Amino acid sequence: MAVRRVVPNIVSEAAQESREFYGLLGFEEVMNHGWIMTLASPSSPTAQISFMSADRTAPVDPDLSIEVDDVDAVYAAVLDEGAEIVHPLQNEEWGVRRFMVRDPNGRVVNVLGHI
């Protein structure tokens, strides 16, 4: 399986201010669903950062997102290892297939693939 990108997720009520600040560093808005906004570097599009008020379709807010080429294979692998799934594998209405798993440090990792 291949990792396509890793994106830190910052819970924030200051999305507009964050967009303006990170714009000074060269980031541009590439996605905005109201509750989550992602900024990316135009020169390196996989360099991204997301700001969310709260995850609208999951019971917890993830600390980071990892986009993979085969989310089902990753899900099977973490299940086999006995990792704690905190949000089940499912297709989300906003165009991704994802699940969330807790890493050994207690961080919630959003593992996703676009559908």
C-alpha cells in the first residue's frame, strides 16, 4: 500500500484567520466544507494542513489524516494487529472512504481514500 499524503488536522474556531496567516506562508485554500478547510502549497500540492471546527461525521476529531491508495487493506491490517478503531470503515457523504484508529500514543488517525 502507498501513502499519498499526510495532513495535520487542527481543531480551530479561527479558520478564516488561519487561512490568512498560512496564506502568508504560501498556502492556498483547496477544500472548504464549512466544518473543515484544507490549505495546500501550490508548488507542492501534497503539503497540506486542515482546520476543522469539529468532525461532522465522526464521534471524535482526528489529529491527522493519512490518505492511502487502498484504505480497505490498511483497515484489515490494523484490525489484524488489534488496534482500537474509533470510527468504523465507511463511505462518507463528502467523497471519501475512511476509518479512524488510535495510534500507540493515543492520537486519532483518520485513514482515508477518495471515492
